[in-house]
Amino acid sequence: MGGVPMNSQSLSDLITPFRESLESLDRIRAESLFAEALSRVSPIAAVEQLIVPALEQMGNAWHEGSVALSQVYMGGRFCEELVERVLPPSDPDRKHQPRSAIVLLNDYHMLGKRIVYSVMRASGFELFDYGRMDVDELVERALADRIRVLLVSVLMLPSALKVADVCSQLKARGSDIKVAVGGAPFLFDGELWREVGADGMGRSAGDAVTIVDAWMREMA
Amino acid sequence: MNSMERVLTTLGHKEPDRVPLFLLANMHGAKELGLSLRDYYASAGNVIDGEMRLLEKFGSDCAYPFFYASLEIEAWGGDTIFSADGPPLCGPPVIRRPEDIDSLRPPEVESSPALRRVLDTIAGLKQRLDGRVPIIAVAISPFSLPVMQMGFDRYIELMHEQPDRFLKLMQTNEEFTVNWANAQLAAGATAICYFDPVSSTTNIPRDLYLATGQQVAKRALARIKGPTATHMASGRCLPILGDIADTGTAVVGVSILEDLARLKAAAAGRVTLLGNLNGIEMRRWTPADAELAVKRAIAAAGPGGGFILSDNHGEIPFQVADETLLAIREAVDRWGRYPLDWVQDWTDPGPT
């Protein structure tokens, strides 16, 4: 490294080609670019400076309509594998974060939750995966686990409306859990997340990382 | 003009007496009869009565004997989960492991009580409507059915990682979908709404669509013995609109996420557009909101025909108030009459 501090080098030249390799499902090229990043910076810096921005850009591109959900899903899953290799779950470099969980509320459509879970883990976060739950089960589990940040994924409108029950039950129990929501109903009605009492809404998986990052700083 | 004449005229890319309205509020039939969704859909007689009442009340230009999507999964041996306030959902996947696809066989339409209820409903509506109102039946595309059969995440993995099994699944599903669509046409349906949201560019990129969903659609639509409308169920399709037209479909259901005027230009007289009112926002629309949304859609896509006003998902949420549906109806009566002279001078007031 010629005496240059490990994490001072920019990876900005790698982000676009890395993102393109994910979008075209070119795993060999993505691996090679990630290896290049690791030759320049530490594993956690490679995650934060290459994988996180690439996935964030893909999420934004999906929201704007230029990238498809299948690409976001397969790209996120692959990045999750890359991060697993260099940052095992117990690695001390994993982010010091509030206890977080993700859940599919009421629905049976798992894809959105799986994408957000992959992108969160590929961005260095550890979080409980609650799978699919209904309102009462979720409230009890989140309180028992002393969760601080709860990510709620839905596909159907009735499930989105049930977030209001989750938020009101948590408040009635004196909890200050922050709730972020995501899923189709919230994309089609930009006011719905406020109506159901959520604290934030993500339009893409990348937004989930941004939201939790911001809340993590507030809670620090 | 009656509804059938109005719709056929717009499908011919000519201007009828007014913009046709497909108000796809099928679940509202249960409200009309004071029944739960489970009880409503348990009997063809209920749905026939419900549809007739909805036609009378809201004046839609089609009957829509669509029960719920997971009804097809019942035919494959799966379950439906009913709730009080929304569309019935599909239970656990019927394909639990990719290996299950190897022995999967298409179910017989006649052996499924759920599918027979739909056929009886179509036959009953046909008898009552006597060709005056088109009956739009639904078949989930063979390419989109696996989202319910095995889960969307596993299906995306299958497409990318097990191409041979993917092809086997498509062959099996095509047999079922074609038979199911043709049975509904034989029972009296005017056209088939071919729901294909996985083909949307929201879900897969264009190159993958051309290699998969489009090929499936070309094969399936060629064997369906009647006209079809391809619906993206809220997904985007502008980059593939011409590709969808190449499958032989007559109509494309489009999303509020895309500019309707650009979609109309891209359709270029090849396909009629169906859409694109925002069904989710509709839940909290005032009558003035409804009127503005109708005006926007008609201004963007109404001129010249080739346009049917509808919601953008193919199913209006159960929570949408009757007053809102009536406001949509009234706005179409007021602003949808051809010739649309007001469009040229109209300026969109922007967000309300």
C-alpha cells in the first residue's frame, strides 16, 4: 500500500462497473471488482464504499424504472454472499447498531422482505428476520426482543393498513420502537405511511439502509 | 351505443360515444349482498347477483367475473386464506422444492369446484347480459402463476439458475392456462384478461422478458380462442409496450407509475390501453380528486379511441367507498363524451 493509510483510497471508480456487473448478473466481474476493492481498503470499508453505494444506486434505479426487481434481488443476494465471506456475523467491524428486526406483516409475499434483508446484511447490518407474522405476534416478539428499529414489509393494502395497529399497540405498551415501512401500497400512496403512524418509509431497499443509518446516529 | 358497441369501437381505435369505463370493483359485490368475501365467492349465484347489482349501480362497461387470483391455485391443490377486508390470499406454496416441478401435472379445469363456480358465473352473466355488456374473464399467465405456486423469490432463482426446470414449469402451466381461458370463453366470456405482472419491467428486465415471458405469451395467446387483454397489475411496461403488442394481445393494462400520454403514443394504434387510475390512493379520494384523476387520464389517452378508463391494478380495493366509484362514473359521463373538445384547452391544475 506504499504507506498510504488503508481506508483513505477512494473506490468511486469501481462503483459503476460493480453495479453494472450486478445488474447483468456477471458474478465473475463482480467478484473481481470486489477483490480489487479489498486490495485497496479494509473489508468494512469495501462494504461501505462499494457495496452500499452500488446497491443504493440499484434501488434508486428500480424506483425510477430503469432496473428490475429481479436484478435488485439477485444482486442483493450475491452481495450478501460477498459480505458473509469477509465479515462473518461476529466480526467486530459489523456496525454497532440498534437491535433491529424485519418482518413481513400479514401477507404471504416474501420477496420484498428478502430483498431488504439481503441489502441490509450486504451493507453490514445484522438484524432479526421474523419471517411472516400477524399484528399481535409481532408486537409481543418485538417487545420481548427489546427491538429499537422495526422494518415492516407488506404487499397488500389491508396489510399496510394493519401497520396502524402495530404502531398503536406499541405506543400503548410504552414502547419507543421506531417503525419503517415499505412495499407497494406505500409507493402508490405517498401519504399512507404517515396515516398508519410509521416513523419512516423506504421506496427501495437502499432507503432502508439510509433510514436505519440515520436513526442509528440519533440513538447513539 | 351499448357497452359492447362502445368497447368494440374503441378497440378499433375509433372514438365511440364516450370513453368506456371498466370499473373493476369485483369485491364490492359482496358488500352489495351483505356477505363476507368467503361466503360471496362460495356460490356462483352470489357473484352473478353481485355483478348485476354493480352494473346497475355504477354503470361499468364490462362484467368482471374475476373471483380472486389464488382461486387458480386451489385447482393446483393449494389453499386460499380469506380475510374480512381484502382480496383472498394464496396459502403455502404448492411447489415446495424445485424438484416438485418434475412431476407436476396441469389440473383438469372440470375437476376443480372453484373453477367450475367461475364457469357457472360466466354462463349466468351471459344469459342475463345477452351480449350487451362484454364479460371479461381472467386467467393468470403461465409466466406469472409461479409467484403463487412457489413464491416470487424462489421463482426468480429458478429462472436464473435452473433453465430446464423453468421451461418444464412453463410447459405445464401453459397447458393449464390455455385450457382455463378457453373454458371461460366457451362458457360465455367475451375476452380474457391475461394477468402477467412478472413480465413488467418493474419485475424483470426487457432482455429477460423477450427470452421468457414474451415467448410464453406468444405461445399461450395463439392457443386462446378469443381476444385477450394483457394486464401488468400496476407494473411498468413502457419499454416493452411494442413487445407486448407483438404477442397478439389487443389491450394492455398500464400503471400510474408511467406517463399515460407517452404510453398512448407508444401504443401507436397497435393496442388499446386500459388504465390507469391509482386504486390505492382512490381509498382517500374526494369527489373532486376523482374528477381530476378521470380528466387527467382522459386528456392523456382518450383522443382517437384506443382507450378504456380503469384502475391500474385490475382490482379496486375493498376499502374504496361507493361514493368515490360514483364520482368516477359521473366524471366519465361529464368529461368522457366524444368529441373531447375540452382537452385541447385544458390545463392540468397540478397536485390537489
